[in-house]
Amino acid sequence: AARIIQNMDPTADPCKDFYQYACGGWLNRHVIPETSSRYSIFDILRDELEIILKGVLETSDQGDREAFRKAKILYKSCMNESLIEQRDSLPLLEALTTVGDWPVASADWNKTKEPNWSMEEKLSIMNSRFNKRVLIDMFVWNDDRDSSRHIIYIDQPSLGMPSRDYYFNGGNYQRVREAYLQFMITIAKMIREDKNMSKDDSFVQEEMAKVMELETEIAN
């Protein structure tokens, strides 16, 4: 209650400017950080929680239960920037090999991979090993008809961009769409370069345009 009162402006007349009356204290005491597009009590709580979590994750893991040890190992691996820089694109290349390579970054994918490539198998690997849902989303959740049990749900996954508006609308949406395509092209070129493949910009652009077309059809 004290925090709510603190974030109000009781000097304002609610009949003339209810927003100032309800939120004036908050507006006077807070400035949106340059790194954010919004700032609310939830953002403050998140920032405070991250500081607490950082302190917890940086303490010794001696005597910790397994779940805590795993969290600290994950945190340390993310903070080990020198090793991350040293490994460069190797983790990504290994992941691509696991799911059957990427045709745009493979010299003879059709001959070496296609006959033995199974979409069902690769979708399950993407889900189980990389927590990435492609084409199909599958998860366990409470049964809407009986909350005492859990069932398997099958649904559509999220798109590459935030919503279907980005695939069809103009203005800023179109600029994001163009940047998204250029990002895919850049990544494909980088991977081809890291695999010592020949430079073929026109081929990469054509292939990524097809990917964009497929994603647009899915969004539709």
C-alpha cells in the first residue's frame, strides 16, 4: 500500500488528470533507461532478482544439491568468454551436423544426406536436445477438461519473427523483414566460410529467399 501511494500524485486533481493522479509519483521518481523501451515495477523486480541470482550463482558450489550445481555450471560456461571466443562457430557447426547439416552450407547435401534424412527424427532431436520447436510444437500441460492430470499437447510453434504481421505488413514491418532476410544471408555466408566452402553469394541469396518464402507461407 505504501508503494502504491508513493507512486501516486495526490496533489493532482483526479477529475482533471487521472493519469497524473494515479502515476505521477512514479513518473517523477523513475526515468526509462536508455537500454529499455519500458520501465515498470516488474522491470525493477527483475533487475533486483538478477543481482541476487548473480550473487548466488557466483558462490562456491560445495555441498550444493545437484540442481544448484547444474545452474552454476551453466552460468560459468556462459561467463567463460575466452573459451566461447576460442570455440568460435564450432558449437554451431556441430549442431548442424547433428540435425543433418544445412543444404545451403553443404557442397553435396542432396547426394550424401537426403536419402537417409528423416524429418520426424530431426524434429525430435531439435526438440529434445536443443529445445527448438520447428513446424510442430509439442509439450505436456494440464488437461483443460481435467486439471488433475497432464496430457500431451500438439500445437503450432512460434515464427522466426515475433508475429505474422512482420511477414505481410509494410512500413517498419517491411524494414524488419528485409533485415531478417539479410541476417539469414549473412549467417549462411559465415558458415560457408568457416567450412572452407567456395564463395557463392547468388546461390546463398536464392536459397535464403526460398526459406523466407516458406516461412511466409507458414505464417499465412
